[in-house]
Amino acid sequence: MNNSSMYFNCLFCLAIISFNILALLPIKSRAELLQTDTNQSSNECFSLSGETDIDNSFKHYFQSSDYYEQGKLSEAVESRKIAIRLAPDYWLCELQRDRGLGEEEEGKRYYESGLNEYKAPNGDRKKGKTDLMSASKKFESIGNTECKNEVKSLLDSILKNPSPNNPKLKKPPSSKCSRR
């Protein structure tokens, strides 16, 4: 088997796996699909497919939720697959948007955990630094440079002044980088 056919087979397998994962996404209401967030709005996802394709896709998507409620799981999955085939770019965008929101939440959790662990009187400073580095990586992976830079600045300050009384540790995370 040559390299190009192996590459094609690998891409084909990834496409099938992605397609099946998309088919099992949790059912959302139309309102949830239309809601916007700070990462990437659903409106941006709508612009990736034609309006007719998305309307037909939604019909199948909501039909799949009816099947699901009736206990017809195989029909629900098939209907969901049809919905995805009609507007694949839209559904991939939604999947990436949902994943990004989860990554951002995890980054915020690591940031707060690391900060609290490091400045606690009996805290594990090594774990605190590790959590802060994990937060920085999470923010970087989703392109949130503002929070990544905030965490990096704190880490740099800790390297220069490792004391739990470091003035930077007294400052809470910015509202954009915090779960509060």
C-alpha cells in the first residue's frame, strides 16, 4: 500500500469516526442552537451552510429528538446522520464551539485551583504551579491569549518571587479568566 492510499484511508476513518460522534451529540433545542457565546456564535456556524440545507437539517435533527423521546434509538441516530449530511460544516462548527467552551471552563478551573493551592498556607506549591501551567496550555489551545498571558504573567512573577506573599498572588483572576 502506498503512502497516498494509506493517507486517504486514514482520513476516511477519521471522517467516519467524527461523523458517528456528531450523530451522538446531545439534543439541543432550536433556542440553544441560536444562542451566542463569547467564543464563536452560532450565527457564524449558520453562515457555513446554505439556509435551505440548514432548515432541512434542522427538520431531521428535531425529528431525531422526537424519535429519541419515543424510544426509537436507531431511527433517532439515522435521522441525526441525515441532518449532519445535509449541513456538515454547520454541525462541525457547533461541535468545535461546544468543545471550546469546555476547554475554556477547564482552563478557568485550573487557574483558580492553581492560584488557591499556591497561596494557601499549607498548599502544595508544586501542584499550584502545575495547575497554572495546565491553565495556560488550555487557554492557549483555544486561542484565548488574554487569559493565557494573565496566567503566564503570574507564573513569571512566581519564578522571580516564589513566596506565597507575592503581591501578584493577592490579585484575583480577571472576570474573563474566572468562573465567578
